[in-house]
Amino acid sequence: MSFALIQKVNDAQKKAAVVDARSGDTVRVHQKIKEGNKERIQVFEGVVIRTDNKGQHTSRITVRKVASGVGVEKSFLLHSPLVEKVEVVRRSKVRRKYLSFLRDRSGKSARLTAVNFDREKINDVRDPHAEAEEKRLKEEAAKAAEAKAAEKAAEQAELEKKQAEVEAAHAENK
């Protein structure tokens, strides 16, 4: 009973579809960053050196890049709401799941052999529920804008009517 409940909660937190990122892929991760009350999206591009828990709600990738001569690694939970999008830029041939040997290498020895792949097919991750929700929200916003415009038009008509009455009363007094 409790396992089924835990499974239900875990499935509720999962995204409907995530990109199939593998070790050796060069990926571009778009992550939401909150700074005070502002929110922006930061892009982190690097090589996936590790994948964990692929089919679960805790699936994670570790991405490594070299910035200003310093190796930087970041782990991203793929089902996290803070991870906006993951796109595979390049796919490479590797024979391991965990590419820790890349940490010790730099320059040409750190290069991986590229493999041809269908970039559009892999990066095309659509969530029909999210698209339907987005469409519904747009329709609601359009209806709200239409109602506001009608309300403003009625208010403007009332103001014009009052102005006409004032002008008529002013013309009688002359």
C-alpha cells in the first residue's frame, strides 16, 4: 500500500518526457535561475560525463565544461522544474557510463569521436498535457483581454454620453 502511494507521488513529480542524454553527449542545459524577485534562464553547455537513475524521477546527468581553463561540473536532475530544457548538440562514441578519465585530460586528448545522429528527433520532446494547458491559458488570457476591452469600450461610451450632456447643457446656458 505505502509503496503504491510513494510510486504515485514520484510519478506525479516526473515530467512527461525528457531528452535521452547519454554519456559522451555534448548538451546545452537551460536552467531557471532566481535572483531576488527576478527570474532568468542560464545556459550551461558541456559534455555529459555521467548519467544516473535513467528511468526514475531522480534521473540525473553530470555535465562538465572547461571555463577559463578551469573544469566546471554541474549535476542536473532532469525532472526538476528548474531545468527548463536539455538539448543534445553532439553525440560521441563512448564505451563507458562514467567518463571520469576526462577530468585528467585537456586539449586534444580530451576530445571524443563524434557520431552522426538525428538531432531534431532526439531533441523533439513534446508534452501534450503541457501544450494543452498552455493553449487553455492562452485562450483564457484572450477572453480576459476581450472582456477588459469591452469594459473599456463601455466606459468610453459612457464618458462620451456624459460629455454630450454637458455640452448640451452648456449650449442651453449661452
